[in-house]
Amino acid sequence: QVQLVESGGGLVQPGGSLRLSCEASGRISRSVFCSNIMGWYRQVPGKQRDLVARITRDNSTGYADSVKGRFTISRDKTKSTVYLQMNSLKPEDTAVYYCNIVPANRAYWGQGTQVTVSS
């Protein structure tokens, strides 16, 4: 069982940027980053949790239409960390952001990190 920890969220004005990070809590569990497709998900209270970005072992990426051109997912294999660079943020990007493998494993969900975009 892997423990994933998200960080980097906060309050930002529309048009601003944030970079989120996702890492495993231990050396053994960090093997998930080189063995699985990793993804970033987001959820607004009362709505479903949606996949917004994913990255494969060979660093191929994919994005939801709602974030394409604004968000960039990347991974640092040395640090066993996955990142989400979020640019040109909009109020509708406000959500709790989570990382997980793709497809998601329910046992891996962490606490997420809150992103609030507001003027």
C-alpha cells in the first residue's frame, strides 16, 4: 500500500500560477512512480473527481480539454515526484487536487491540496 502526499496548493488570483507536487511517503512505495501511469485529479464538493492530467513511464502526457494548454504534468524520476504546473488559472479551476495512478486505486487517495482561484 502506497501513501501519496500532495502539496503546493493555495490561494491565487485569476491568471496566476501554482505548481503542485506529489510524492510517496517512503522509499519502497516510491516505486509506484516508475511502474505506473501517474495522474492528477481534481474535485469540487458535490461533484465527481475528474482526471485532468496524466503521464506515462516514458513521459508521454495527456490532458483534459478544460486544462489543455494551461497545465503541464511532469515527473522527476530522481526525486520520485510528479508535478503539475498550473498557469493562467481561472476561478473554475478551484478544487481539491489529488494524485494517483491511472486508473485510480481507491486505497491510494491522499488528503489532496486545495487550490482556490479568486480575485
